[in-house]
Amino acid sequence: MKPVLVIGANGQLGSDLCREFRFEESRLVQMTRADLELRDHDQVARVLETVRPQVIINTAAFHRVEACEADVEQAFAVNCIAVRNLALEANRVGSYLVHISTDYVFDGESATAYDEEAAPNPVNVYGSSKAAGEFFVRNLSRRHLIVRSSGLFGVAGSSGKGGNFVQTMLRLGRQNGVVSVVSDQVLSPTYTLDLAQMIWRLVAAEQHGVVHVTNRGSCSWYEFALSIFDLSGLRVEVRPITTASMGTSVRRPPYSVLTNRRLATGGLGSMRPWPEALDSYLQACGAKVAAGPTPEHVGVKGAEN
Ligand SMILES: NC(=O)c1ccc[n+]([C@@H]2O[C@H](COP(=O)([O-])OP(=O)(O)OC[C@H]3O[C@@H](n4cnc5c(N)ncnc54)[C@H](OP(=O)(O)O)[C@@H]3O)[C@@H](O)[C@H]2O)c1
């Protein structure tokens, strides 16, 4: 049985990858940070030597955008140096390395969606560290696939962020009855279940290079929040605000929509529209409830990457 290793197996994407694993004649090896600390180079070498995975999927990242800005060393240790080491160790045991990356490698200044050929130009520490990690995978790994996605939501929630945007909106909406959300950052929200299924399809087709995988369509975080409450049946007032009004010094790409060009041209299938995916997600986590108006009207900030 050929071993397939998922790193970050208890994360939002990692847990859906494990749930959707369907390969015959292969066995899934799931590793959480407790099993494998990616920054520990010796441990990575030992684990790969023991498991000798045919495929490695690396979902691990330090991806809290504000925290990355405050701790540049950690951001680069996890998202870049550890990835460089993983690429070298993957070569040593002959593994095909699938590395997950982000829309935040782009500056978001484009008027049109970014395809796989667009040049990265990150505007913050998180994006820079992920772009640097990509660089090492591209240049060191003999067999690799980089999958960029955006605005993830999954049933497990984001372990690195203590919940995803949808969960945060539902919690704040229920608590306060009103939320304020940025309307000047546009993205393609993506359900990790759909992303996981597409990643396995790409692995089965032995794709290489960079592939963008997001649910179809785009919206601002404000529009995303409107849909969350609409589809979940919660009556919550959503107020649009600007990024500038949030008083953060961390730059974020204003328009980080990814076009799934390679999926289309390679005949690899397509992703469903994000509102459909959001509806399925809300059903899967039992968040479709009919709720009456809530009493308090307190402004809160909402958006995360
Ligand atoms: N979330 C988003 O909106 C988003 C958008 C675009 C791209 N991405 C990318 O998608 C990938 C998956 O994101 P996600 O939302 O599924 O993340 P997640 O839920 O936070 O999962 C990340 C996993 O990586 C593990 N991990 C973190 N640091 C590690 C380390 N040093 N060594 C070993 N394991 C470590 C975490 O373990 P612990 O729980 O123990 O920390 C967790 O299981 C990341 O590469 C991220 O950059 C995410």
C-alpha cells in the first residue's frame, strides 16, 4: 500500500482531505502538529525516512495575517524555511509534494482575476512568507504541485485562526444582531470540502506546477456576510465599512480573486459557485436556523483572510 501523507491533518482543509481520501492501493497517513512539527528539520527527515510517502500534502501554515506581521521570524520559519526543508526531504525519498498556498501572494491591485501565470507581489508578511515558500517548492522539489486557494471555510473551522469567517459571522450576528464588515476587499470564498475533492483529482492526474482552485465567482467580505445570514436564516444587520476605518496598519490585497484557468484548460473539471458551496457548508454544520431579530446593535469588525 502506497503511503499518502497529509500534514496538518486536523486543520480545516487537512480534515476534509482525510475525509475525502479515496485512493485504492494507498493508505492515508495523517499527521497533526503533535506527530510532526514542520519546523523541526530532523524530525521531518526521520518521519519521511520512516513513512516514505509517495505523496505529501502540506496544509500546515502560520496564517493569521496580523500575527504574521508581528512575528516575521515565525511566519518565515513555518511558511518558508520549513517548506524549503520539506521540499529537499521530499526529493530525498522520492515523494510528490503538494503544497497549499494563497491568494495573498498577489498585491490585489489588478482589475481582473489572477491566473496561474500572474507574478506574485505580496503586500504583507504572511503573503511574502507564503510566496517565499512557493519559490522553494518550485525551485527545489523535483515533483511538485502548488495549489493556491482563497477565503477558506470548512466544517473543522480554521485551527490556526480559532474559527473561520463564517463561524465568526454567525457568532457575532447571534450575539449582537449587527456586524460591520469590510466591503473593499474582494475574494473567492472556498469550501474546503470542494477544495479537498479537487486536490485529490489533481493528485490522481499527477498535475505539476501551480494550479488555482477556488469556488466560482467572487464577492467582498461584506457581500459574503450578507449571504451567510441570508442562507442561514438569521436576521442580522450587516454594515459595510472600509479597510481604512478598521485602523489596521497591515496591508491586504483589495482584489485577490483567482481565476481557475488551468482547471478549465486542462479539462480537470470546475468548482461550483461559492454561494452553492456556502449553502452546503451551512447545512453540513447545522447552521441553517430561523432566528428572530436580536436586541443589541453593537458594531464589530469582521474580516480575516
Ligand atoms: N484559511 C484561509 O482562509 C486560507 C486562504 C488561502 C490559503 N490558505 C492556506 O491553506 C492552508 C490550510 O489552511 P487551513 O485554513 O486549513 O488552516 P488550519 O485549519 O489552521 O490548519 C493548519 C494545520 O497546520 C498545522 N500546523 C500549523 N503550524 C504547524 C507546524 N509548525 N508544524 C506542523 N503543523 C502545523 C495546524 O496544527 P495546529 O492546529 O496544531 O496548530 C493545523 O492542523 C494553509 O497553507 C493556508 O496558508 C488558507
